[in-house]
Amino acid sequence: MAKIGFVGLGNMGGPMASNLLSAGHELKVFDIVPELVDKCEQQGATPVAGAKETVKDVDVFISMLPASVHVESLYVGEEGILIEIDPRTLVIDCSTIAPSSAKKVSEAAAEKGIVMLDAPVSGGVGGAVGGTLTFIVGGSDAGLKEARPILANMGKNIFHAGGPGAGQVAKICNNMLLSVLMTGTAEALQLGVDNGLDPAVLSEIMRKSSGGNWALEAYNPYPGVMDGVPAGNNYEGGFLVDLMIKDLGLAMEAALQTGAATPMGSLARNLYIAHRGNGFGRKDFSSIQKMFLEKTN
Amino acid sequence: MAKIGFVGLGNMGGPMASNLLSAGHELKVFDIVPELVDKCEQQGATPVAGAKETVKDVDVFISMLPASVHVESLYVGEEGILIEIDPRTLVIDCSTIAPSSAKKVSEAAAEKGIVMLDAPVSGGVGGAVGGTLTFIVGGSDAGLKEARPILANMGKNIFHAGGPGAGQVAKICNNMLLSVLMTGTAEALQLGVDNGLDPAVLSEIMRKSSGGNWALEAYNPYPGVMDGVPAGNNYEGGFLVDLMIKDLGLAMEAALQTGAATPMGSLARNLYIAHRGNGFGRKDFSSIQKMFLEKTN
Amino acid sequence: MAKIGFVGLGNMGGPMASNLLSAGHELKVFDIVPELVDKCEQQGATPVAGAKETVKDVDVFISMLPASVHVESLYVGEEGILIEIDPRTLVIDCSTIAPSSAKKVSEAAAEKGIVMLDAPVSGGVGGAVGGTLTFIVGGSDAGLKEARPILANMGKNIFHAGGPGAGQVAKICNNMLLSVLMTGTAEALQLGVDNGLDPAVLSEIMRKSSGGNWALEAYNPYPGVMDGVPAGNNYEGGFLVDLMIKDLGLAMEAALQTGAATPMGSLARNLYIAHRGNGFGRKDFSSIQKMFLEKTN
Amino acid sequence: MAKIGFVGLGNMGGPMASNLLSAGHELKVFDIVPELVDKCEQQGATPVAGAKETVKDVDVFISMLPASVHVESLYVGEEGILIEIDPRTLVIDCSTIAPSSAKKVSEAAAEKGIVMLDAPVSGGVGGAVGGTLTFIVGGSDAGLKEARPILANMGKNIFHAGGPGAGQVAKICNNMLLSVLMTGTAEALQLGVDNGLDPAVLSEIMRKSSGGNWALEAYNPYPGVMDGVPAGNNYEGGFLVDLMIKDLGLAMEAALQTGAATPMGSLARNLYIAHRGNGFGRKDFSSIQKMFLEKTN
């Protein structure tokens, strides 16, 4: 079992830390919200006074924070912890942030001889709780080899996307594509329904045909077609529109930096912003179906 | 074995008729291009002098024509053949046409007591030759039940989308979604590559994640990632950009008629038209990847 | 003064007929809504029993109907009036319809030796009442020369766009561009405001710069910037979102027929449909500003 | 007459400096390209050894650089010149950069008691040479009052957009709108031409109607319609596609930072990138017309 430092105990980080504790690891934990620390302590973690204390005498350090600014601040800001970390510690950042931020922090770590991985996750709160997250990892083979048993306590799929920052790039590419699939599926279903088709029949036909995609396979956005998905529960839970917009913003930033054209992803982002403007920010992203359902002919 | 009339012996209809002959059916055939009729005759079909002759004394009549105008003209035009068809004949139109045209012709057939199915196909020339087409069928259960053994000689998947015209609706919904998947996949792959990822690694990650879709599964648009697809053969063959634009046009027509919003499909259509304008009309539709590859930063 | 037959006495046609009466012309009028006929009779028009009676013994015949289907039905349907019209009668259709419908009807008229103009208007109900409409005319020079004095009683600008149907084409091109200008102006204003600018100051800068356009000049969509426009009156009145969507549908139809790419116009149409879905169908089209105003950051 | 320091003597900065010399000002100039300095020296400027020397003993300091990174590096980088500038010097940055960069530099200047304006220009090389640029200025009233006589030597229109950074915001809003107007105008003209209209006639109708905008007024993109514009000269000269893409990138950055939706501007950016991919990066931005002209039906 390993000694692990963990910073960021929110909706995602909390259950991830919990799964590490269940697997028998020793955890030193910190979060700026005391209640989150308390909850983790009750599960067996050792609370410490600040981020800097979490890196003392640990084998692995893991962070799970909301955005680039928090990650940069934690590691390389004026009070950055990289300076405190023993170079033998394996550092894993599970936050979803800009690839450029991930590279910046990884490079700063490398300068101090620290092996660092960017390992953003997909699977949402459900995956974090159930220990079924997918990790998309950027960094060295050696680092990932060392990280695998730890990551396996929190998730079931681990992909190696490439060098430092590659995990972030792969995640935002995937989520940009996901936003396009979902929006495209929603409008295709509605076009069919408007022209007299049964959405379940059409879904099944497209799922088995060249329109087949993850939304039709596992996350149908049309109410009543699939059980156990947000569409069947008034779009509660799941992957929030607000978070999809965050990820699409990261994709757009990356596209701006390389001069890439992303017409479909750009349009999806703009549609999701309009959708959020209608009050759907805290609903699942498959609720984009409502943008098409609510038309008046 | 059945007696079958068949009109339209082009790239698709020719091999379909051929497969019916191989299965032991008797065919009366017609096409306005004599060479196509000759070729079919050599395979055992009986050439007749015109469309009207193909419907005499047959159990089943099949048409495979380029567009709505041809289908309407064949069946209900001034010289329309519906008037010639024995009501006991099962009529199957395999053309991809506007749902409104399909309904119009089906209704005219029904008025004469004729059972008619719209049964557009997917699978392209390869599927037609190999007898592995997918049929997406609109019409009555009874009609489809009767048609199944015949269709099974030409294809391997048969979907029942609903009543008259529903086959056309389902096909254009699927193909609109397909255009969105393909374009979205192409831009996501390029965004990843521009940011340093290996397209094969990124493809594999997204295929197994929430970005998974048919393009990543079976038809990767990025050169060098997948064997045996048009991307590996300079985008030759496959499903032509010109045909995708035709199908997107049918989807847009249907959307206009019902007042549906199809933002992603509309954008895909406009991108495909710009792509055609660059000389890609006769290339496979996965060549949309080139729109993103050829950028200059 | 002329003897004029007039069919279609709604929001637009009613005041147009009224202005013709005020100018001293004799009118025979018909509408399927008796109240509209009564109102016109009170202003001096002669009500007749049906459309066919309006064309008897007149110099000019004018129609103002909602859509292509009504115009085709009036002129060339089973009970079409073309057969009743004296070839010396000048026929002017002021409806906004599909160019293909306008051409079809004009050709049918020409076959009977009748000179027909398509003369769709812009300027809305206000322009109809005030006699300040703009006519965009398709048809022969000779026809337009004869029509000018009549049109001048109802409007102040008369443009000759070309041959039969050209008036319709020019109008839908203009209105498609207008939808793009308005949406683009709304989002540019909001981008500025979100970044700290005063919308009036930004409007004035862009108006005098290369962003200058009719929306900034005469119809600013941002509340509080301009007096006497719908933005200052909760987007009441003006040119309804529903009507803009109708015109964009005609533009999309024309684009489909010629295979044209209209990426900006297509996007504008889809945004307007989503906007209508939010309950703005009966508001002025500059209310698209609300799609951008209501965002939550 | 004033003593002026000037850094950045390229296509824009060179002629701007030249006009200041012609107006009788004394200039100390620097550029990293010696030839550009030489050229300016021949016109009467005093070359100095580096940027830091240009700020010694001057009343006004002006910079004209390609991008945010250069401006930040000049003023606040490790060798930043703000530390060298006498607080009585008026500082004017005429570069087009990110509003966030402009604010950052202005704030750093303010901390040292220096009055700084952001004053990006429009009007291109022609405007720079002819002294007819438009300045869109952010900063204090007092600063702008002092700057006016100097700016008037280089341009003819001066707009005050607001506080620090507002000049940049207003410019990118304007140019984003411009890209939308131009693209929308190009596709509307092509839709008309495809449907049989004369582009000059249609341009004139829309110019006088609600489709009226700067492109139709002064910069018609359709070849042969207007004299003296890039469309009449194979789209040579003018405002390069590469530069429009740069400005659209700044607009997208600003939109990402505030969470704004910019669907039309995003689409225009993506279309311009595809257009650049076809080899049009060094052509005038009205060449987007070619994207629509080159279609094959």
C-alpha cells in the first residue's frame, strides 16, 4: 500500500480519495473547504494544515481541482508546492485543464526532477463513486507504469495518450466530439419524429447503421427511449451543461492556439451557451434535445 | 422463385438485379441505357421494351432510380406505370428520394390497391455487389413480410422504420447524422494532431470513450489510421461527397417542411458543398478530413 | 384612374387596397374572410362574390397572399383565375413566395398572353399603411412601366430586379442577408458589453466603421440605444420572427434547388427557429438580441 | 511639435512614422529589422540602439507591433521599458492585441503613473500611407485629449471607446461583425446569381434596403460590380485573410473569457480558416466570395 497526498476533495476528488482509502492506502488530505476534509477524515484519511503538508513523506501526490488557474496556483504559483515535493514522489493531476497549463506545470516539475502525469478523467460523479472512471493520461511510460495500480483503485479504463499534456488534449478532443455527437443525434431524432417516426425505432436503426454513436448506444437524449439515462429523469444528474461548456472552452482555446478550424465544435459550444441561457446549465448535457423538442412550427 | 420486374440498372440497380438472378429469380428488366440492359441480359435477365413491359405478369416490381423526379415520373407521371400494375404485385422502390415523394407515390399506389414499400438502401456499390446492403423500409408489416425473402437476396440487414415514406425519413436522418459524425470526427482528430497527438492513439481512445461512433469504428477519415478504408486510398471509392450532398439536401427539404432546426446538419451540408467546390465531389465523403488537414497556421 | 381587382385583404393587402382607393382608383375586392371585405367596402371598394369576379373588366389585377400554395392555387389551380383574365390586364402578385412558384405562375400567364409581375414588398404593416412600401419587382420593363403609377400609390421605392421571379429572388436574398446582419450585430454588441463597453458607444463606432449596416443605422437591436425601434418597446411590432423564418425557409429552398452554400443564412435560420422555440415567434426579429443577453456566465 | 519615440516600423508603423515626420515632429525610432530603421532615418528620424533608447527625453511614445506577445514583452517583460519611461510621457500603443493584454499593460503603466492609451487602427496599409487611418481608442479622456493632435497626423477618424482596453474590444467587435457582413453578403450575392440575378442589380437593391452594409456600400466582394476594390483586382491588396483570422482569434479569446456566445463570428472564423487552407491567406478578405463562386452544382 502507498502513502498518498491528495488535494481537492469535491464532488469528484472526494469519492476518488474514498476509493483509495478503501483500497488500503494511507492518505494525507487537504481542501479549502473544511467540511470536505472532515468527511474524508471520517473515512480514515489524515487531515493536514495545508497543501504543502500533503506532500511530506508520501509516495504519490494527487490533485483534483476545478480549472487551470487552480492547478497552476497549486504547483507553480508564488506558494507553489513543486518546491516542496521530493523528486521521488509520483505526481498525478486529475483535473481537466488547458493542455498549455498542463504542459507548463509538467515542465516545471521536470525541471525539479519530478515525474508528473496529467490524468483527466471521464465518467462523472457516478464513475468517481463507483470507482469506474476512465483516465486519459499524458506523461512518460515509466510514470504511467508506476501510476497504474493507484489509478486502478479509482477507475477501470486507463488510456495513454502521449507525453505531458496529451491526456488533456485527448480529453478535450473527445468531449468536443461528444458535444457534436449529442447535438447531431438530438436534431436527427427530432427531424425523424417531426416526420412521423417513432424515436425508439429510429434510434435503433441509426444505432446499427452508419449513424451509430455513443449517444445512441448508451445515453439516448430522447425522453422515453432508454432506461437509466438522464433523458428519463428530466435530465437531472449526469454531465452538466456547465461542465460541457467548460470543456468546449478548453477545446476552443487549444484550437485558437494552433489555428485549427473546428466548425462543428464551435457551433456546438455556441448552441450549448444558448441552451444554458435558457436555464439548463445544471441539467445533463443530453438536455440539448429540448432545444429541438420545444420548437413551434 | 419469383417473377420480378426491375427498372434502373445503374451502379446500384445492376448488381442488385444480378444478385436476384443468382438467387434463381426470373427478371424482366429495363433501363434507358441499352448497355446496362445488355449486361443484365447476359446474366440471364429478359430485356423488355420499356418500363411498362416490366410490370406485366410479375409477382414483384422493383425500381432503383436516382432521384424523386424519376420515381414520380415512373409511377405517377403522364405515362406512369401504376395504372399498368396488377394489384397483386408487390412494389418496392429502393431509390433514395424525398419522403414527400415516397408518400405521394405510395398513396397513389394504395388508391389502386397496390401494396408499395419504400426501401432505400445503404452500403454503397460494394454492398450492392456483395449482397450486403442494408434496407430501411417504410410500409405495411404485411408488405414487408412478403418482401423479406426478396430483399434478403440483395442485403443482410432489413429495418422496418414505419409506414409509407418512413424508410426515406429514417435514411435521411441517419445520413444527416453520419455527415455530422464524420465532420466532427475529422475536426477532433485534427485538433488532436495539431496539439501533438498520434491520430491512431487518439482514435482508439475516443472510439472506446464517449466520442465513439461509426466513423472511428469502421471508417476512420485520417490517413494511415485504418486499413481498407477510403482514407488509405486517397479517398477513392466509398460514398461520394456528391451523394452525401444529395442526401443532405433531402434532409434539409424535410426539415424545411416541418420547420425543424438542424443546425449541425445544415452546417455539415454547407461544409460539404464548399468541399465539393474544391474538387472533392467524386471522392469519398471521409475526405472532409482534407478540409482540416490542409490548413496553414 | 384605373379599374383594379384585388384579392387578399389582410394585414398587408388591406391597407394597400385602402391606399389605392384613396388615390382614386376603382376596386373590386375579395378575401375569404368576410370582415376584411366589409372593411374595404366601407372605404369605397366594390365587394364581389369570389376571386374570379375580381378580374372581370379591370385594367390591373393585384394579389397579396400568404404563401406559394395560395398563389399557385389562385392562378393555376383547378379553379385558377388565369383562364378568366383578359390578356390586356396587367397582373401584379405582391405576395412573398418561392421564386420557383413565381416563375411557374408567370409562365402560365405568359402562355395566355398575360403580362405578370412578381412584386414582393418590404416595409411591413407600417409601410403598407403609410404607403411607403418598397417593391422589388420581377418581370418585363414594359410591365413595370405600366405598373409604376399604381405601385407608387402604395410605396415609395420601386426596384427592378430582373425577369419573372427575380423580384422574389432579390427579396429573399435581401432578407437572408438581413437575418445575418441582425444576428451578427446582436452578438457583436453583446461581446462588447460583456467586455465592458457601452452599447451606444460601440454601436456608433461600428456604424461609422466597416461594421456599418442597416441594423446599426436604423434598427438597433440593443435595448436603450435607439429610439422608436422595437428594441425600445420590448420587441413588440416590427418584422416578426415567424415571418423572418418564413423568408429564410424560402431562401433555403432556393439554395437547395441551385445547390448553393449559404452557411451564414442557414445558421441564422436555425438560431431563429431556436429563438422561436423560446416563445419569440410573435416578437420583432431584432429580439434575437435576447438570445445573447440572457446568457449566464 | 513633439518629441516622439516610435517602436515598430513595419507595413503599418513605417508609414505612420513617416506621416509624423512630415508633420514636423522629431522621432527617435527602433525596429528589430535594420532596413526598416534605415528607411525611416532617410526620412529624417533619429535611429537609436534599442527600444529603451526611444523613450528617453520624449513627450510621446508610440508602439505598433504584431501581437499581444510583442506588446507585453516590450512594456512589461523582463526587459520591459515601462521602468524607463518618464511618467510625463504619453504612451500610445497602436497594435491590435487582446483586450486582456491591453488592460494588463495599461494597468502596469498606471502603477508607475504613466498615462497609456490603446489605440488600434483600421484602414490598412493604404490608410497608414495616406494618413487616413481610423483610431479606436481606450483610455482616459485626458490622455485622449493630449493624443488627438498626434493621432490626427496619422488618421482622420478618432473614436473614444471607453477606458483602458476598450479600444481593443471595440476593434475586435467591429472586425468580427465585418467578417459576418462580408461572408453573409458574399453568400447572398451568390444565391442571387445562381438564381439568375445580375450581381450589380442585386447589390444595388440590397444596398438601399435592409440588407445594406459596408461591404455593399464600399467594398463589394463580387467581381465586376464595383471599381477600385480588391474584387476587381483578383483580390490583391486590401485587408488580408490572415489578418482577419488574427482579429477573429482575438474576438474568440474575448468571447471565451466572458462566456459569450458568438455563433456567427465563430462560423465566419472557421470558414476563413478553411478559405486560408485553400491558399487565400495573402488575399483580401473579400475573396471569401470565391468559396461560393467555385461551387459545382
